[in-house]
Amino acid sequence: MKILVTNDDGIHSEGLHALADGLREVGDVVVVAPDRERSSMSHALTMHRPLRVRKIRENTYAVDGTPVDCVILGTYILQPEKPGIIASGINKGENMGDDVLYSGTVSAALEGAMMGIPSFAISMASRKDFKFKTAAGFALRIVRFLERRGLPKGILLNVNVPNLNADHVRSYRVTRQGKRVYGDVVCEKTDPRGGTYYWIGSDEPGFEREEGTDFDAVAQGYVSVTPLQPNLTCPVTMKSMEQWDL
């Protein structure tokens, strides 16, 4: 089975290589990743300039584009057959709650799901001292499950792993997307020449602690597995809108 591995942290990320190495136990892994960090790119596509691909070694390619670009090239151009599974990660930092709207890691898996390929994103809930071996081990479990069962059409799995040794992870929970709590979103600074500049994302965001969410599961030492879909239509509001008089 062909497994396409990508990320948004770039081709040199330790998390990417831990994921690829772990999945070689069950499939023929092809790595196609951005040539540099492309975090928070969401579902961006490169459409107004050509893309360049550099072969790093056999079955490993760097692309001067976004994570979604990498999935498209890795699926249609850089190998003779479509991958059976797409794995995105292991991301340095969690992708929970509202993070999924910004995350290049999640968007790469989302692109795979839109292509009809069973796909998942996997992230470490930490900012340093990453225990990638724990996440790689759970990714292997995910791939073995997808081999047996697959996924419903258009669904991807968003997996977040607590930064613990594997024997300290309690288990996993199927969760829903939680809610981020943002502090000061924009920080204003002055450069040495007196000019004003802005830095987005100045504070470490928090989250609403609510049972059953991705945040709650990881905070308790569980791996969070959240099914996501690209269709953002709200059926409850759509039903109520039938009574509106615009």
C-alpha cells in the first residue's frame, strides 16, 4: 500500500521523519513536504507561479509550496498510482478547536479526504521536547485501522497526542472540536527606526474546558481523535432560515 506523508513544518522536521519511519512498517511511504515551514497556511493553493520540486532522496521530495500543494503533487504527479492513505504530521504543537481552520497540517489531510483518500492529521500537544515516538506509534494504529475499515467518504481524522511517553498515555477518546480562547491577538511594536509593526498571535491561547472535546481529552492524558468534514453548512441554522423573510 502506498502512503503519502506530508506536513506543514517542512521537509526537515523531526516529526515528519518520525511519522514516515514509523509507517514504513506497513506500507510504501512517499514523503512530499514543503521545503520550509508553512505553518498556519490553512488550505492555501499556489496558483499564480510555478511550483518547483526537489528530490531529496528516493521517495522523498521538497516542494516550494503549501501543504495542500504537496498533497496534490504527491497524489497526481510524483508517483505512478494514487496513495491508499494520506498522513499529515507529526505537527509540532496541537491542532485542536479553532486551530483546524488555520492549520496547514489539517488542511493537507482535508485535501486528501476531498480526493476520496482516507486521510488523517496528527499533532503533538506541546511546544518543546516532543515525544514523537508516542505519536508515531499511534499513527501506526490509525493506518492499520484504515487498512481494515477505511473512512466514510469526505471524512478525515484529526488526531492530537499528549506529549507523554506511550506507557503514560491513558488511551484514546473520540472527541468533538473544542473552542479556543484567544487573548491579545495582535501585538504592536516599534522597530529601531521608529516605525510601527504588528505581530499576530502574541499571547498563548487558552481553551474552554468542556467534556467530550479534543482539549478535554488531551488535558486528561488521552489521545484525541476527531472526525472532521469539509462541508461547513450548518443544518440547524439552515432549517431555521426557511422561516426567515429576507
